[in-house]
Amino acid sequence: MQVINIRKKIMAETSDSLFLGFPLGPYLCYVPGDLQEELIYLKAKVFPHLDTLCQAKGTCFRPVDLQRSKQERRDYENNHKLDLFDQKLKISLDLIDRSSFFICLLGHSYGQCLPAENGSRSDIGPCSLSEVARNLHVAAEAGYPWVMEDEYRTSSLTELEITKAAFIDNNRSCFFYFKDCTPQDTQDDRSSETCNFLNMLSTQSQRERQRMRNLKKKIINHCLPVRFFRNLYELEEMIKVDWEGICKFHEDPKHPISGWQDSFDLKYHAMYARTLCDWFVPSAPTTEILNTLNKFLRPVTHNAKSEMHSKNPGAHFTCDLDQNDSEKSILLVCGERGCGKSTLAAWWLQSFCRQNPDVPVISHFCGTSTSSTDVRSMLRQCTAQLRRAHYSDFPDWDDSLEDVIEFIHLHRTVQAFTAAASLGPCILLIDAIDLLTETIAISKQEVKELQWLPDDLPRYCKMIITTTFTDLTYKSLTSRTDVQILICPHLSDSSVLGSIICKHLSLPYKELPASVLQRVGRKKQCHIPAFLALIGTELRTCGVLREKEEEMELLKEYIEADSVPELWVKVIHRWVQDYSRTAPTEDITEAQNCSASLRDDLSGWVWDTLCLIHVSRAGLTEPQVLALLEDLGYCGNLQIQVLEWARLRSTFWPWVQEKANGLLSITHQSLSQAINLLLHGMDGQNFYQRMLAKFFQKSSLELCSWARKMEEIPWHLKQTGSFNELHDFLSDLFTLEFLSSSLKRFPQMTIDVIHYWTLLRQRGFDPVTSFQNLMAKTWEHLDEVHPPDHSSLWRLSLFCSKVLLCLGEMQQARELLLQADRIFPKGVELDSDSMRLLLKVQHMLAELYVQMHLPKDTEMYCHKGLETARSLTVAHLDSTEVKLIVGQLLCCLCVALLEDGRLYAVPGLFKEISSDRCIFGHPCADGTAMLLKAIHKLSLCEPQTAEKCFQAALASRRRWYGYDHPLVAEVEEQLADLWARIQTNTEWTQRKMVELYRHVISTKETEAQMMQLPTMQHNLAVILTKLGKVLLRSCSRVERREGLDLLQRAADIRIHLLGPEHPLTRDLELVSNPDIVGQRKHVLEVIRTTSNNNLSLGRSSTTAYKESHSGLQKPSSQSQIT
């Protein structure tokens, strides 16, 4: 039963949804002690419902509530200083200032306020007896002086929050819910409702009732949305309607590109760019840089003209370059860390897209998500966006098992990216390329050497890249000849420096001290925007509870820092000193001792919080941080209070921000750099990573979803070298249950899993044995459930077989799939999900048998799959995915029939394929269909028609995959083979044939070098032989000499693979033997005889297929990751 419940939760996490691009964190305002029943109900029932709704859309619903019960406050007061509660108003105004939404519930109570007779300024100060007065004083000194004005000074703290949210600012959405406290039964004076109403009135003063009436009247007069409720049910319905409407209004109706996690990542990039734009300060240097960027892009924006629309397959572009236009392909924007590169790039992106809406601009901000720092994911997402811009939406089409493992081979991903960039004019912005990290089989250094970046970008593609001077990516880019370098200048204008500080101070009523600005102008290091921004944010909070002199001394110390990381060290020490608290020695736990011993001067929950967020892979939610702090010993009397947490959140904003999905993450690399500096030389990194791995493993799914567990646990185990634990986790049944349900939806997770298994196999762990043991456990669980749930077994078999294919274990993958197929219950009606899984198993088996050249088995599983698909169609349960699988099965069936020589059955299949609207017009599907038609026509001895079909297939695949992809090389080889068979003697044909063969050799050499497989070497020997024989017929002595060299090279490869006595080896030795070079007539006779025997047009269709189509879906799934 527990297994079934967990599976249901796993499946719930993988449902389709649309994206909401920002977190919903409304500030929750109410009078302390009032409407307690309603608030308890909202927090228990309504808010979790809205959070679940938002989680399905990639975001969260987390209302900010600073109020706590009197008992919780009393417990804190008994153990800590009281000054925290004097800052409540200031903290709440800070949080309101940064929230886009505001929820206010008002009943009959007005709240604490200063009496009118004690409301003079002289009665308000840090030593006031009234807590309200002390709150007013702190808020006024910290940047909100308006709270001391006559109009507001005697208002309650609740009214001041409402004033800030709704009246002073008008840039947020406010929702008010007023409780109608009047009794519904006015005839019965003894009813409990009437008695409660009268008791309520008796406890209020006339002044309090009047102030509340005036407040509600003011809210209504400002035409703000107000709802009146009488009971919990009405309140629940009102809030659900309002906030479900907010969610729906902000949904993005666009379809995800490739699984919904990709769609989320794209929105995270857009949200990050918008956030950066909020901090942009214009200046003369930035204007000059923006002008340089626009000038660099002029060939794309002004001179690129299309003769035909890019979605037309025949489209091509002409570009008349002005002499002033840049001929470089890449513009490198570089500078030291913190000089404003990312903010400048985001501002340019926003303005450029607004002015040029028709120019495709693909932006990628490294560091916004875990996938954003993986070069494979970056290229894959850019490729998908470029294809979408020029072809619109196409469903995923797998030409073969190639696409199952395409992401393993980086060079193929690069080729697809280059092809997509060649589709038409486009601009690519890659920000912070220095943050790219290691990926499958490629180290971090190799990634930063940028060997994956195409040597020559397409003519109409311009790329803007930002990086730092000190990173290897800068050296790699500056060594290229197609790069124009643009250095971000230092700022010198004092007015601009002051504007940057004020922008981050964000308190219009707080003045920037003149002495601070003067010191900033004299200090060279202060001309870095990140330095100024940090000074500005510190001015918001560092003066709270400090005298003016102390504050100025602290600022002087900040300004004297020699670098941004050094300034960060000082700021972190200030945070720890002001906000952290240490426990009595007898209460310190073992975990705290371990943490505190890392640095004597940095201890306490603030430092632990920063380290935990920094060390986590993707960030942590607020509940996760608080739970981790409890594990560190901050529980009971030491538990972190809501107001403490809110104060810290207010302090380290905007350097630690909440993403749309609720994860708190560090937003600037300078802070991460400083924390790394402080942790250097100690075991701190490992300590926190081990703790995070343990925490995520033990946490419930309510606190940590399976997606979050998969993102964090394996990564931390890898980082700490805990490979036994990593193997156990990846072999766990529940882990595989989630992965098998989420393969398409989390592309980065798939890459991660392959990466982890690659590392494990290098350390002696066998994935085949692990998966076999896993399947045995699955069988045991099936026996416990009646009726048995075969869908889980099919799902696991599909996932494990794909992983094994990526690891080069084709035979074991086939055995897993056959085992899953054999358990198909005969005569039992399956549900739609189980039928779809069975269809995928049968489809994958058909693809495997195509690669293994077993036409009978291929045909059998094609018919099985088509029958399963027909059952889904009859039950009206088919989908786009099912229709795509049907199209691919029909293509596999064509392959089997051609290989088996049954040419009469193929034309009918072609009609079925062309009638499928889901695949008609897709470049991949068109290319595959035309290739099959070419082979069919070739088998019918119609070379002219076959030639046209080959050329159409070649053009289609080149558009999709690029010129250097193996699938393109296969068609090129077959077209050259056709010209060789019909022995065309025209000079153009001979030249094109040699050109195609040379390109195929180049592609196959790259494949053989990358994949290190005997089959790759054998394929290379075949094409070397073909070109060698063609060149031996040339009239040029140089080409004949080259032909002999190629034949000798092919012979060497075959001797290595097959041995010297193999017939194929002996034939090649005869042709390439230097002793008979002079006997040209005899050599040509050998070639002619061989050609007539093996390459004649009159041969059977089976031979034609095996030789001309042996690479249509080649067995590269047995690739090894090297």
C-alpha cells in the first residue's frame, strides 16, 4: 500500500501544466489577535490549495505572515533581547515594499496605536515605554519618516501597513476582505451571535470603532477591491476565486518546447532578465556600449532580407553588408566580476526585443537554474527555440534510437545547433558563460576551452557573450579571429555612482550621506557597480539600532575594502554579529559544534543559512532552510522566530532572492565567491553537503518533492565522493519509479542520471546487475498487489533500457524490453496508461531490431505496436504522441519489408505515412520518408527517381541536423553510391561524387574518434574503399595515388578488425598492393569485377537495402562514453 501511495504522488508531480512566471508571496495583513478562527482555517485549508495550484504551474503561493501567538512571543522574550519586536513595523514595510500582492483581513478590532494625548514627537523614541512608539521611531530612522507625520503618527501598525501598500504606493495588487460582524438574526436578542456582537462592541472604545470605520471607508473610497464575508465558507470561496483568477491571468498559454521543465527554465531566464532591468542605471558609458551592441547587430536587423519565408523549405537569405558593419560573428562583453555585464545585457535585451519584435533573439543566462550551466542543455534549448522561431511548433520526432541518446554525443548537439542557427537571421545572447560547468564525459576545463563552440557561425547568426577577465573562457574567446572584444569601462561620474547607490537603497525618504558619496568618488574600487550596489543595500539596514556615528564608521570600513569579495566578507561579519545568536554551551548540539568549529568568528544560524543556500545545487525553500536549522540544533528555545527570519530576508535581499518555484538562491557570483573564500581550507563545504544529502533523503514529499530530491541528493553524494550511497540511491525502486515517469519532462535530469552512472561504472559498479536486481524487486512488489500493476514494470523497463543504451549495453537493453513484453497479460483489458506504455515497449523493440538488421523481428513488433495503437484509436484515447509512434512504426515496417525484399507492400505504407497530419511537413519525418522512397525506387531499378528522392532527403536532413551529422552523411553516401552504380561519366557528377565521399569520410572519422567502436571503424573502412575505387578510375595520377592510399588505409583497418586472412582484407590488399601499381589495366579489371558483382542495379532488393541503407538507423546506440 505504501508503494502505491508513493507512486501516486510521483505521478502527480509529472502532470501537464502551464507556467506562472513569478512567486506569489502576498503580504498578509490583519490586526493581531483578531479573526483567529478565519486565519487558522485559511492556513490549514485555503492557502495549501492555492500553493498546490501554483506548484503545478512552476511557482508557489507563500503568504508572508509576521504575526505570532502571544505564547510564542512570550517564549522568545524569556530567552532573547526585545529589540527585535521594536523593528517589526520597519520589517513589515520592507516586505510590503518588495511584494507585488497584498491581502488584508479586517474584522472589528483596530489594533494598538498611540493615544491622541501621547502622540507628540517628544513622546516617541528608542526609550519609550510603548512598543508602538519604539516601532515608529525605528521605522522613521530606517527610511520611513512619514510614519511620524501628524496624519499617521496615531494610526495603528496595521493601518500603517495598509497605508504603505494601498495609498502611498500604487504598484501592487491589493485584496481586502471585511468581515460583516452584524448578527443575521436581529429578532432574537438572546441568540449567541447577537450576544457575541454586543460583547464585541462593549470591549471597544468609541475612538477605536470610529478609526476602524474611517479606515474601511477610506479603502472603499479608493475603489480598491473589497469583499464582505460572514462565515468561513464565504471567505474561502472569495479568496479562491480571486487568487485562482490571478494565477489564470498570468498563465503563459504557449506550449512547452521539450518537456515542461524546459518551459519553466525559459521563464526563469526571462524573469531573471526582468529583475536585472530593475537595477539598471543609465550613463554615458552604458549608452556607448548599447550603441556598439546595436551597431554590431546591424547586418541582422537591417541588411538581412529573405527572398522566401523562413518556414518555407526553400528559403534562403541574402545579406548586403555595409562597410561599417562588423564582419565578426561574436561580440565579447568582458570585465571584472561585478562591473554590470549581466545588467547591461538584460537591459539591451529588453530594449532590442521591444524595437525588433520580428528578429529571433535567443537569450540564455547561465546560473538561473541547474540546467543553465550544462552546455548540452544550453545548446539543446537554444536549438529548440531557433527551430521553433523558424518552423513554429513541431512534435518530437525520433528518427531512430539515435534521438534517445543524441545528447550523449556533444558534437552532434553542436551540429544540430549550427543547423538551427543557419535557418535564418538570429541573435544569441549568452550571459555569464564563465559559469558553465562539467557535463557528461567533459571536464569543466574542457567546457571552458570552448571547443564545442562552432569554428564558424552561420553568416546571419550573431552571438553576444559575457564573461570575466580571469576566467578561462575569456582566453578561449580572445584567441578566436571572429570575436570582437568590448570591455566594460569603469564608472567615474559621481552622479552616476550616487544613482546606483540610491537605486539599491530604494528608500526615497532616506538621504545618501554626502560624506559617503565623497569617499566613494575618491576610492577606485568603488567605481564597480556591484560594490556600490552592496553599499546601497547595506544602507537600508546597517543603521538600525546603531547610532549615527557608529553607522558612519561602519560605512567607512566598507568603503576601504579593496575588492568586492573583501567587502562581502565585512558585510557577512556584520550580518552574523547583528542577527545571529549563540546558544548556551550546555544546549549546543553535536551538529552545532561541528558547524561552529569551522570558523570561530562565523557561527550561528545566519552563517549556517548562507552556507546551506550557497552549497545547495539549486537553492532551498524557506521551510527547508528552517528544517535544516532545526537539524543543526536551532530548536526549542533556540528556534528561529518568524520575525527573525523576516528580518534576515529583508537584509540580504536582493542578493538572496526567491525564484518563481520558491527556492531561495544567491543571485550574484560575488557573494558566492566570498562564501567560498571564507570556507576555503576547512571541511565546511563537505559538512554542509553531507548534511543536505542526508536531509533530502529523509524528508517527506510534502517538504521535498521527488524532483527536488533527484536534483540535490545524487549531486551532493557525488561532490562528497560517497559513491556507494550514490549507487544505492540510483538503484532504489522509488527513485527509479520517479525517473521512469519523468524522463521526457526533465531532460536535464536524464543527462544527470547518465553522468552519475558513467562515474559509477568507472568505479566498478555494474548498471546491468543493478537494474536486474531492481527488476527482481519489482516482480516481488507485483506479487503483493492484486490485480498486479504491470504498468510500473513496463515503465521501469523503458527507463532502464534507455539508460543501458546510453551506456552502450544494447543486448541487455533488449533483454529488459523482451522481459517486459512477455508479461503482457493475454485476454485482459488494459487501461489507457498501460496500453501507452506497452506501445512504447513494442516501439522501442522494433527500433532495436531495425538496428540489428533482423527484419522478421522488426516486422513482428511493428505489427504488435500498430495493433496496440489501433486499440487506443478505437477507444478514442490516441494522442499526438501515439500518432507519432504510429508514423515511426510504419517507417520501421518499411525498413523491414525493404530488407526482406517484399517491395509490393511498401507503397501502401508510404500512403499511410503521408496521410498522417502529425508528421507531415516535419523535416525529420520528411527526410526519413524520402529516404525510404529512394531505397524502394532503387530496388525497382528506377535510378532517376531514386536520385531525386535521395536529394530531397538530403536537403531535409541538412536543414534539421546540419551538414556534419551522421544521418546526413548516410544519405550523402547512398547518393554517391547511386552515381557510382549507374557509372555516370559527366564531370559534374564525378566531382560531386568525390566531394560527397570526402565529406562522409570526414564525418565518419569524427564519429569513430568520438565513439571508439569497432562498428564505426568498419564503416569508415567501407567508405574509404568506395572513394579509393572511384579515384583509381580517374585520369589524374595524383588522384590515383590518393585512391591507392585510401585503399591501403581501409586494408589496415580491416586487418586490425578482421585479421589478414579475411576475404575482404585480401581483396583490398590485392587492389592496394604497391607491387601492382603499374599494372593499371589489371587493377581496373579487379575494380570493375567487384563493382559488377556487388553494386549492380539488377541485384535483389535485399542486397540493395543492406548495402545502401545499412546506415539508415545505424547501431550507434552501442556507443561508449569516453
